[in-house]
Amino acid sequence: MSWLPKSRRVTLLVAVLVVFGLYTFSSSWQSAPSDAVPVPATVPHAVKTNPTVPGDWTFIANRDRNNHSLTSDQCFQAFPDLYKEIDRSRAFWKARQGDQKLTEEQWGLKWSKDGGLRVMIWEGQVYIIESRGLNHFRHWRERSHATLHNLQRAVIGAREPVPNIEFSIKINDNIELTEEHPNSTVWNFNRNIYDKAMEQVWLIPDFNFWSYPRVAPSYGDYQRIAMEVGSDYNAKKPKLVWRGTTDFNPEIRLKLIEQSEGKAWSDVHRVAEDVNDEEATKYRITMPDHCKYKFAVHTEGTTWSGRLKYLLSCHSTILIHPLTYVTHLYHLLEADGPNQNYVLVDKEWKELPATMDTLLADNSKAKKIADNAAAKFRDQYFTPAAQTCYFRQLFKVWSEMTPVPEPYEYKTHADGTKTKEWRGMTYEEYVFWDKGYNDD
């Protein structure tokens, strides 16, 4: 550049240095990993999501409660105590059969009159192979569809291979599995802990974990509403709330009403189902309204009651009688100790008045129980993400216990020709056409 005047040479050199500096900064910024960019501390979602190595990640309820694409490692890290019922069922059948696989004769529906679904998952697609007695009762149709939706979400949200499996589900309360069927097994929502035959079942999240329209639009959205309604424990009504019919489990429910009647702390009332006169409706409240109370009581119904999952998401102190039926998560209930998350009351409810007096006199203790319940259930094991993780672990264990299904059926016709036909109907087609009642 000797041919340029000295002043212009200096100016040009400076310009070159500036351009080079900008280029270097731009290149280094673009090549940096996204998590190297400074993020304000007030933005909780700006964290690496869905890493494959568990050590890089921690379950955060406000971010991950609806994350249906967690890996198996993340699921075990987030919900280490989730799979007790799966492990129990596997151990039961291993002790019964050794290494012998469960057969179609065992997990089929030949013993079942109604309320049954037979399902196959093949190469990431859900197929309905058979349905029994689901068309004549609206509630059962809703239950079966909600269960299928939950299964579908677990399959399509998976980032790891889902095994090819076939299984049967019973969606009614009493599934009528008896000692007359000692080798039969099925997936089901609950089991009676005093019934030896019910040790044969595999428990799954019940249909409410998807949606139950008369209670909430969806369970995940109910949790959002519950947090908005009942986040401040000390602002809640210092009363015990319960609503329900006495047509189901009257022995338990009538005694509850008797022991709470006339008490200053009681907002316990009977309501009638499917009755809309003034007397029947005056005490009706929504499920989120239960979250406005410091105390709520849970009672079993025909068998288990789906109400408990809603109450334990309320950040309230929940009182429960000794339970006869368990679900896939009831082993997480703790009635005493530093992690106490509910209050146990006798089945006759005779302890209820004294228990309420004690809780009302010690707000810090009552609040601690509610805090523990919200942390363990609402913000961990009752999240939609946890239910998806449970289903995918069940898929895995079930695949170890059963042979790979045959997706085709082979037919020989009268003329001697043979055909190979695909078994079942896709999930998409089944839930689209299987209406069953007038939506007018």
C-alpha cells in the first residue's frame, strides 16, 4: 500500500481491523451452544430441555408437568418411586410362572362379559383388536376412550422405541375376576387388597388422568386451575368439605355425615346424582371449589374413587379412611412421619371431631401436611408426565412377560384360497367412528 498517502493507509488499516473483529465476534457467537447465551434469571423455561443424560437435567414441575417425551432415564430420575405396582405384578407372575411367558389365553378376554378392550401396539401404532360391552353405557364409553387417548399419548410422545405388544384392559369398577380364573390377568384401574384374585391384575392410571368432563376438562388443566384457586393455604376456608351421593358405599358415607353434622368446621353435605331440583342442587360445587377449603375428606365409592387425585392436587389437608382399594399410586400415601401427606381417620369416623379440633388448633402442622401432598402428588407423581412415564415402563415390562404379537390373521376360504389380513382397527378410526351416543 506504499502507493497510498500515509493518512489513507492508516484509515484503511483501522477499517480492516474493525471488520475482522466484527466477523470473529459474529462467528464465535453463532457457533456457541444455546445454553451459553446469558438468560435472565426470571425466565425459568430457558433451560436445556429433554437432554438424553439424566445428570444434565432435573424435573421442574412448572416446566415439565406436561412433558410427554421424557426418556426412560429421565422418567426414573423424575419419578423414582412410580413403578411399585408394575414391579409387584412382574414379581407375582414370575413367582407363578418362572420364565414362561404369559399367553393369549391368560391375558385375553374370554372370561370377561363386558367393559373390556383388547389392544395391540405395533410399530408405534395403536390398534383396537376387540371391545366388549362398551356401547350400551355412556360412562364406560367415556372411560374406554379416555384410556385409549392416554395410551396413544404415551406411544406417540416416546423418543425411544415402544415395544410391539398386545394386552387387554378392563374399564369397569368391579371387573369380576375371581378365583374361578386363577391364571387370567388384565390391566385395570384398581384392585381390592383383600381379594387374592386381584393380585393377578396389572394396575394402570385410571381414565380421569385424561379427562372426566363432569369434573374437569382435562386432568392437566384441572391442576392448573387448582393451583390458581388454592395456592394460598392460609387464605382457604377453615372448614372440612365433602360432597357426594350416599347411593355408593353408604356404610362409609352416612357415618361421615353423621359425625360431621352440626359441627362448626363442617361443610359436609349429601348431593344426589342426576337430579336437578332445588334441594338437590343447592349444595353442589365444582371440583376446583373444593380447593378453596383447608380440609377435604375422601371416601371410596363403588370401589376406588377418582376423587382423591383431584383433592391431593388442591394444596389442602386431606382426611381419608382406611382404604380397601388401591391404585397405581396409593403406595405413596404417608399417614405419619416428616413426609406425612394425608390424615388417617377411622372407618367409623368417630375420630373425626377430635382430629379436626387438633388440626384447627395447629395450623402449621395442617399446612405442612398440605405442602407435602402438593409437592409429592400435584407437582410430581400426579402430573400428566408421570402417567406417561408409567405407561411406557409398563409397555417395556409387559413386552418381557409376553410373546411378540402376530399382527396378521390368516384365513382359509371355502374355495381353498388363503388370505392374510391385518388385525384390528386403528386408534384413530376407532375413536372417530365409535360414537355410541347422541352429542346433541
